[in-house]
Amino acid sequence: MVPASIHDFFVASGSAAGALIGLLFVAISVSSGRLAQDEEGAPLHRVRAAAALTAFINALAVSLFALIPGHKIGPAAVAVAVTGLLFVMASLLSLIRLRRVRWGTVRDAVFLVGLVIMFVIQLIEGAAVIAGQDVPGAVNTIAILVIVCFLIGIARSWELIGGPSIGITHEVTALVQGRERGADDPVDEESRQP
């Protein structure tokens, strides 16, 4: 049974997940050229799209089943976690099949490993709810995992549409490379003065 204190959370997260899935479909239709079979990075973009969809569907399914009276959240969390783990295995096999190890591929693999960790924790907590062990604590953990799903889905969607990457490592690297170029191209001091 879902504690009454987080009932409203699941109402809001179910609504948000439904809206984000709709927006993801729009993003996929806008990025359909990047997902085409003959495009160079299409398999990676398809994995990103599927990862976003899987994360959002997980959040939607868990949230909606949490709203049904009775003990539905445990079995729903377990079922969706198993389905998510199967998706991750298929995606990892797809990345292995590509045999192109690049930084983007490694980053995608790390995202998939993060999904595995999340789904395993959800599986364990769902089983705990089914067994009746620390149900409020397990349900709270599942609620936190719903938030993690949103964050993963949004990050994957951002990459899918080609949003700019402004990360600390990217910015520090650009700063260092800019200074190195400045040191390599000394400017004559006399040409600087007016």
C-alpha cells in the first residue's frame, strides 16, 4: 500500500511522465533524420531515444499503478524493472554489435549501466513491497527512482535532439585548448598598442 503522504507525488509524476512521453514523441519526429537507417550515428540515436522512452514509461507505469488502491506498486515496480533490464541488455548488445568504440559510445554505455543499477534497486525494492518488508521505506525509494527516471529521460532526450553539451569537462578542456593556442600564436606587443 502506498503511504498517503506520497499519494500526491505519484499523481504529479504520472501527469509529468505522460506529458514528457508526448514531448519525446515530438522530439523523435523532429529528429527522424538522425534516426534513419542509413545515417552514420543512427544506432546510437535509436538507443538514446529508446532509453528516454524506457525511463519515462517506467516512471509512468510505477506512478499509475501506485494510484490504484491495494498492493499494486510492488508487482508493477518488479515487472517494469525486469522489462527495463531486458531493454538495457538489448541496447548493450546493440552497442557491442556496432564495434565502434568512441567517446559517445562509452558515454552511452555508462548511461545504460546507470539504468541497470536503477532497475536493480527498483527490482529489490519492489520485491520488498511484495514481501511486506518496510513497505513505506521501499515505496519512498521507488518514488526517488521515479525522479531518477525523469532525470535520465530528460538527459537522453536532450542528447537526442542535439542539445548543446555544456559540461565542466568540456568547458575546462576548451579553456585549456584556448590558452594553448594563445601561447602558440604570440602576438607582437607593438601591434597591440594603439
